[in-house]
Amino acid sequence: MLRGEADTDELVAAVRDSMLDVAATQTGELVLGPSPDGVPCALVATSTAHHRRDLAEHWWQLTIEEILAALPADTDVLLNPGGAESVRLLAAPLRAATADPPRP
């Protein structure tokens, strides 16, 4: 997406159909951290290659729907935090997009 090879709709479709790794405490609570612009976000990795041990010791596989259900109010999703290609996904439009049935 950052290289112009995909758009937001394609990214949402990809996360809707994927298992994602979410940073969590030992007791299973989401680990929150700031996005580059300072907005609180759940830290989510698209693969184990994007796990950052300095951000969280535990990473749990969840669907985007499960992540959104656990997300506190006024909190977005930060994909691949700390990486060169991290992307903040706004929670409200992401909820709306994942509530719609997948496109064929």
C-alpha cells in the first residue's frame, strides 16, 4: 500500500481474510501503543517476521473481528508497529468494512 501497489480496500480485504498476530499481555489483554502520529492503537503484526519483542512479549493469533471486539473506544489498529511500513487503520471504518460480506 505504501508503495502504491494496493489500495485501502485491498488491505481491508486482506486483513478480513487473514489471521493476524496481536500484541498481548500474559493474561491476554491487548497491548496498546502510539501510532507514529500519537494515536493509541492495538499493535498488530501481519506475520511473525513483524513481531517486536521490545513492544510485546506475547503475540496471539486472532481475526480482525476478534481484535476489533476487544479494542477499547478511541483506539485504532497499527499494522506492523515499529516497522518501516507500519500502517494505522482507523477502527470505525475498519469495523464498517469488516461487517460487510466479503466481495467475490
